[in-house]
Amino acid sequence: MRAIMGAILPALLIAGCQQAGRPPVIRYGEDACAHCRMIINEPPYASAVETAEGEIRKYDDFNCMFRDSERSRPRRYWVHDYGKPDRWLDGMKTFYVRADALQTPMGSRTLAVATREEAERKAQQLQGKVYTFEQIRRMFLPKESSTPKYTGGKGLCTNGCLHR
Ligand SMILES: [Zn+2]
């Protein structure tokens, strides 16, 4: 018991000072995606990372999060549980479903749920496919030749996203 307290107390003190390791707070309709700069509006697809430096970066869709991760080098990923979008999940332990029927802000067509069972169920409903963190991350990492970039104004969406 003493050993456990010894481990927890310093962690609490550090968390109190830096606010590191705490779940991010997204202000819908106000915060902008760190990758595409669109306003974040849809909780089920909103996500965030904590970088190695402790910076919180927020996103409006999964593809933005993974494409940005090349630069941000996250040490933590937060994603929302699709069925309970006020609940954060550890993005690295989450299961993902990608389905053409899903309309997401930047066209990732992806959702996240806590368990593989739930993911299988959603995949069946939506005629989609289940992915682990590593699989979905690799799918959205920028390809050398076609890295989407925010250029401002027109020509913003280069990856079939739904923003106008
Ligand atoms: Zn975005």
C-alpha cells in the first residue's frame, strides 16, 4: 500500500501543476482542428493528442489526427466512444470501424468504440470493416505524393472531405 501511494502522490502533484495527462476539453463550435483548421462541431469524430512536449492538439476527424501525428509525435491519443461521445477513450486501445455509409467532417468515414465486440457489431450494421489503432493509423498516414495541406480559402479539401 505504501508503495502504491508513493507512486500515485507524485503523479498527482505533477498532474496538478501541468495539467498533463488530463483529458482534453473541446469547445464545440469554437475550437479549430489543429490540422485542417476547420471548427470542431461533431463530438463522435472529435479527437485529440498530447504531444511529447505536453501540448494538446485537437481534431475534427480521425484522418486529421493521424496525418498531423507525423509532425506532432503524440505520446497519447484521445478519441470519443461513438455511442457515448462525451466519453474519452485511449485511442491506442480503441477499435475503429470504417464504412462508406459514415459521413464524417473530413471524410475519414471512421468511428471509434471501446471493444472489439462493439466494433464488430457496428461494422455489421454499417457494412464496414474493423481496424486496430495501428491499422487505421497506417491507413491515414500521409502518402509521400499526396499529403493534404491546408492552403486556406479554396482548394482546402484535397481528400474528399465534406466541408465546403
Ligand atoms: Zn481537421
